[in-house]
Amino acid sequence: MGCFDVLKEHGYRLTPQRLLILQILHKAETHISAEEIYEDMRKVYPTANISTVYRTLTTLEKLGLVTKTDMGDGIMRYHHAEKGEHHHLVCEKCGKTIEIKAEEIKDFEKFLKDKYKFHPKIKHLVIFGRCEDCL
């Protein structure tokens, strides 16, 4: 089911602002902040309000259409869920970010299940450390 269907199914109208925010998220090559979405949105809707962006992002997150992550800089960044689950290794020194596939942490998830009898729902993991260049 596509994101438009999910919105309709939950009684949300497909307003031009919501559609534009989804489009901006879908086009973004990296995680994007609400402020960055707002700046892109204002190019089309100069009178747009940032509260619309925050409300829409909250709704999209609640419906599982976006994921929200703090990459270590205190700014929440968003990612369109259709782009798939993945995780990040972030260098605390230079800020370099390495994206890793979700399946690459399956052994870690199995470890948590086996050792702690805990079944994790890891949607978006960020691990901080040092990259090879900064060691």
C-alpha cells in the first residue's frame, strides 16, 4: 500500500502541503531536517508555516511513512520509509557517516534474542565512534 493510500485509509486529506512534504522527503538523497523541508516547501508555498511541516512529519511518523533520527548533532532528521531500513555509523570527530544495510545487524538482533530473551525492533540505529581516518 502506498503512502497516499495509508493517509486516506486513516482519514487524512491529501492536501497540497502534505503531498509536497512527501515529495521532498522522497527526493532527498540523505536524511533531511524539518527546517530543510520547510525551506524547500517555501519555494512553492512562500506563505507556508513551519508548524505545518512539524505536524505533517509527526503524522507521517505515526503512520510509519517516515523514520526520525538524531545523527548526533541534536537535529532530528527524517527519511522516507519507502527507501528502506538502514543504519548509520557516525564518526564523532569528523562527522563522516557510513550507511549500513539492515541485514548487516541481524547477528546483533539474534544475540539480543538469544542472550537476553529480548526481541528488538531496530528501525534506525545510529552508532557513534571513530572512523579509520580519525583513529
